[in-house]
Amino acid sequence: MRPLIIGILIFLAWLALSTWYYSTQIFPAFSQEDENTEVQAFPDTTLAPEAEPAEPETPDPPGDVIVYFDYNSTRIQNEEILNSYIPGSKEYLETVQDACVLVTGHTCDIGTNAYNMDLGKRRALAVRKFLEQNGLEDGCLETTSTGEADPAVPNSSKENREKNRRAVVHMQ
């Protein structure tokens, strides 16, 4: 019982000493209160400066769009999704000067790695060409390919391979 009492006393002494040190050495402003300072419960809003006009808000970038392709093809299956993506992208690109569209081509795992890298690049270029023909400027469109390296789903079935034959349009 005696060691417990000694431990509690040592702890209390440490607590008091560390509190004193913290309040006087680390944050001396806490120990020196100005007695002439008044604290208002509610701020006086009549003397508040006029708010500056707010800058126009930057719009949110459009979300990613996934475009699908047939096996060994660069023909876009779902052009309507790209058509709905273009107006929001134009607005965002006009507002945000350093924004750019990145198109990444993907493939399933059928074929060699080199061929799939090339096919992914051709798919990305097909999407880029579609975007350019429908009003997005060429200076802000970048393309890349991951080939079969970044599947959306495992290439374990015919349906999954179809989901991996895609291009992703991303605003950066």
C-alpha cells in the first residue's frame, strides 16, 4: 500500500510541476492575463468591415468517363457518354487554365504485352480524336496506355474482359 501512495504523490508532484512549466515557459501568454481586456459575449457587427466580393468559385471537374471497345477494336461503343461529357469539360477547361484531359487506354489480357500497349494507345487516340472533332481543344488533351497492366476487374471471364477493353477520360 505504501508504494501506491508514494507513486500517487510523485505523480501529483509531476503533474503540478509540468503544468506550471507548460503555462509559464512554453506558453507564457496564458500566465499573463491583461486585466483591462474586455470580453464581449456577442461581437459588435455594426463596426465590421464590409465583406469583399467573393471570387467566382471554381467549378468541380467533371467525373471520369469510361468508354468501351470491342475485342481488338478502336471503335467507340458508347459515344453518347462522351457527348454528354463534352459540355461540362469545355466549361471546366475555360475556367481552370491549367486543366487538362487525360485519356488512358486499357485492354484485356488477350495478346502480347507490346501489342496490348499499342492497342491501348490507339484506343486513347480514338477517344482523343472524337473529343477534338466535337469541340475540345487539342492543346489540353493527353493520351497514354497501360495495356493490360491495370484491369478494372480480373480477366477471369469473357464478361470481365469486355469491361477491361476501355479508355478512361479523366480531368486533371
